[in-house]
Amino acid sequence: MNEFVETLLDLPWQVGDPKPAYDVVIIGAGGHGLATAYYLATRHGITNVCVLDSNFIGSGNSGRNTTIIRSNYGIPESVAFYQHSLEMYQRLEDETGCWIMHSQKGQIWLAHSVSTARTEQTRALMNQAMGAKTDYIGPKEIKDLCPQIDLSGGGRYPVHGASYHHEGATARHDRVVWAYAQGALRAGVHVHQHTPVTGLLMDGDRVTGVQTSKGNISAGTVISAVGGNVTTVANWAGVRLPIRTHALQAFVTNAHAQEFAPIVSSNDLVFYVSQTPRGQMLIGAEYDRFASYRQATSFAYLQACSKKSITMFPFLSKLRIMRSWTGICDVSTDFSPIMGDTGVPGFMISTGWGTWGFKAIPAGGEQLAQLVATGSAPLIEPFGLDRFAKEAAMADPSSAGTR
Amino acid sequence: MLWVECPNCGSRPFEEYRYGNVFPVTPDTITDADARNVDYAWMQDNIAGVTLERWFHESGCRRWFTAKRDTTSDEFLPLDD
Amino acid sequence: MPACEPPRFEGLVGWRIIADPSALDAAPWPAGSHVVRISPDDAFVIGAAEPGVPGDEHAIVTPELGFAGAAVSAEQVADIALHHIEWQMPTGPCVAQGQIAGVPSKLVLHADGSALLLVACAARHELEDRLG
């Protein structure tokens, strides 16, 4: 047993049943749910908070992603939000005292055609305007940053250029979850694992609490931080969501002895590659095109994704796939997150995290906590559920795996 | 491997198909015309269970057809008509 | 290595007909023509002068130059099915459509097991490469 695991054992985990009432009940103890609880307790002194999960903490999409942190999005509001989150990640180890294995690597987003080169140039300019450090670079600089790349793309996908996002980073996913859980628990938040929420308590139009496997809990505010199953929770409150659940698969290879420094994505081929601290090559791509709640991996995906990544990185063909996983993602119809009020009093939501949720954990949690505590969070105001009725959808063509 | 039954061509691997989403159903409880438009344009039933949806056999007969599928298991079920 | 000769494709000249399914079922195809039923309302007709579809006055009949075809022997069909087709091959005579070596293709199967292999002209060389 290592020191880190011993620290976790010392945490004040809740045993027995939850209290009958809390100021705030959060459904879903993934990164977003726990971060929201953490910031409610540490920034706003709201500690009478309970986080519930049907399984263990971080067992949903927080444990089924590719741990990439970046802010090079395609619309100004998103760049501002994700850049804030990226900067919070840079400070998270100092703030929480937990080693989340944050590692700044830089992200290269390849363009293989004139039209995608234009997309990447646009991205760089937009990012710079909104405070994110992104530059457009040419093939020679790409080769310097990532010597393993085949710039000819197997003859079919020659590299025209790329946008280079200097502050692109990765962090260890479960350590992020544990860091927030630890901080929240120490501040007095209750976390009840293996406590499925089975319904909402309603008083007229108002949500007043949750029904759980361990009895009813009343709450001043109920927040859904549920991933792929969010529609079930929203239906209990009669809230219609622009969410469709899709499976997102990813995999790691065996360890590659050479260092692979950056995170590399391709705009035309749609895949991304990075190296884990253990040397494994982590590869992901688009979410499965059809809606599904099944957390299943498919050979067809592994095959397609391997082929695409080997096209740009021939050395990958010498490696073997060791492990693959699938998360079921709450993909919003405009590919941007949805945070804040639902129109139902007492019921707030953090959803639409699709394939871009991990990088948003600090800012999503911080801003939602601020909204609960103060009633105002300007950074996430554009991301409200009411944007669809206001004809102000946040269509973002730069979310990973969406195009 | 996930197999999809095309009514014209028979059972084929799902990569041969394009997914066309479910039939959008706006709830009767939404009565305001604008609200119905917003619901139609953006909202999703996102059913965890049996859905009726459209599939397109892109690599075969290139025709759209209706299929019944359980989204929790990806199992295709016979259409009862 | 493939046990058989790879198929040799040539561009086909024919007619594409979109019409009511029952009208296509009943159409009097010209003698010597070869009809490939792509879907109930869609047929590709080779080896005929412009065919008519009397049962459907709105039928669309248009020259079709988009397919390449190769005559393949029963042995070649068996070889392709073994190495390049994931799905269950039906027994002829019928039209079997789907990916062959990952390329959308059609096999017009005859009763004796031989077939006409059809592929979109744009994908012809890709299929040739993959079968060769």
C-alpha cells in the first residue's frame, strides 16, 4: 500500500444513512458533482451538502475519459470558460495539496487539407483573442515537437500545419476525483456512495429533495451532476433536455519506451493520441454515431481508431492494445455544456458534458457552486438550458470527437 | 460485433449503416407553438430502453428503414406492425 | 495470396430506374436485359435499349454510367466470401449487397454460383487493390 492510498483511508467517509435533510443534495459523485460540493464548502461556507452516487466515486465518465485538459475551443464563450478551467487545473495541486499528476504537454491539432488548415488558423486567432495560448505552426515545428510523426500521413494525409495549444495538459483522472472528494469531506460535506437516487421529491412545481435507496432526503437545492443517465433524472422533474447519450470508447497500448511528448489530434482523421505517465499510448476518437446506453467496446472501433492513428504514427503498429473502456456521454445537441437553472425551482443541472467534461471539472464545479451560493455566475451564463428557447444555442464545431 | 437487419439486404455489420435518430415526439403537455418548435428542434427523448428509430443502409441498398432497438443492450428487436 | 485470379472490372452502361415497387415487379424487361434490383423501388438494367415501366407514369428512367462490373466464377465468389465478406452470403439467384473488403459492393449471384460483381466506378480501383 502506498502513502496516497493510506491518505484516502483516513478520510472521514460517511457510514450509515444520510441525514434526512441537507441544504444542497448533489446527484452523482463524479468530478463535476464532487467539485461543486468542494467549492460550495470551501469558497462559500455551504457545508451542509450531500453527494450521492449509485456506485463508487468517479465510477462513471470521470473514470472513462482520456484525461485531456485544453481550452482551444471554437466559440469565444467556450474558450473563456475552458481557459479558466485549464488555469484552475494548473493550480489544483497547490490548492488541494493532492498530487493529481498534472502534466503540461502542449496539444497539436493537425490539419491535412487547406480547408482544415484554415480551421486551425481560425482557432489560433480566436484562442489568442480570448486569452488561450494557441499558435498556428508549420510541418517543421510539428516535427520538432513530435519526431514520431509521419508528416506524409502515409501518403494520403500530408500535414499542412497545425494549431499548437501551448498549455494543453493531462492529469490522472481518479486522482482529480479523489482530490475533490478529500477536500469536500474534510470541509464537512457528506459523500454517500452506493446510494442510488430513485426519484425526486416534488412539492407542486418545486423539487424539494430526492428519494434514495436509503430513504427520502429533503434539500433546499437538488443538483444533477449525472452523466449519460441524466435524462432519467430530468424526466422526474418534467424537464426536457437537448441531450442524447452516446458511447465513447478509448484504449491504451502497452508501454512505449520512447517519450511521446505532446498530445496530438487530427482534424481530418478525428483521433487523438497522448502518452500516459506509465508510457502507454492512449488513443481515442469520435463517440459512436448511434445513441446507446451500453458501456460496450467494439472491435470495429478499435480497428478504425488504430488504423487512423497508425497512419500518422507508424510506430504504433508495433504496440498492442492492452485495455479499452467506454463511457456513456451526455452529448448536447449544440455540443456545448448545460449548467445552471432548469426552470424548475430547487433543481439545477450540470450536463451536456459529452466528450469534453473532464477538462471542465474545476471551472464547472466552481461556477455552479457560485451560482448556487450567490445566484450569479457570469462565466457560465451563456450555457444555461434556456439558451435554446432564446435562440442562443452555443454550437461549437471544435468539441473533440464531434466536428 | 453489432449486426443490423436491413429489410432489403439482410443482416450486416453496423458500420455499413448511418444512424438517423429516433422519431422526434414533442409531448402534448407542451402547447405553446414556439415552445413546440424549440422542443422539436433541440430536445431529445433519449430513451434508455426500446426505441423506434431510422437507419440508412449506406453500403447496401441505400434506403432508410425503421428499426426497433433497446438502447441499453443495443439489441435489435422484431418490428411488430 | 488469393487462390484465384482477382476480378477484372469494366465500366458498365445501363439504365437506372426509380419507380413504384409493384410497377418494377411487373415491368416487361426487354429480351436479353439483365435486371439488378437494388431495392424495391430501384433497379439497374444492363444490356437493353431504354426500358419502359408501364405501371408507373412517374417512373424515373435515366442512363446509369456509375457502376463497374466484373464477371466472377463460382470459385472466385467462394474465395471472396471466405476472405473479404463478414456477412452471411445468400445462395443465388439473388442480389447480395454490402461491404466487400470494406468497400460497398453488390454481388449479382447466379444459380450456378457465379456472379456479377458491381462496384461504384469511384471505388473500383480501391476494390481491385483490396481484392488483388
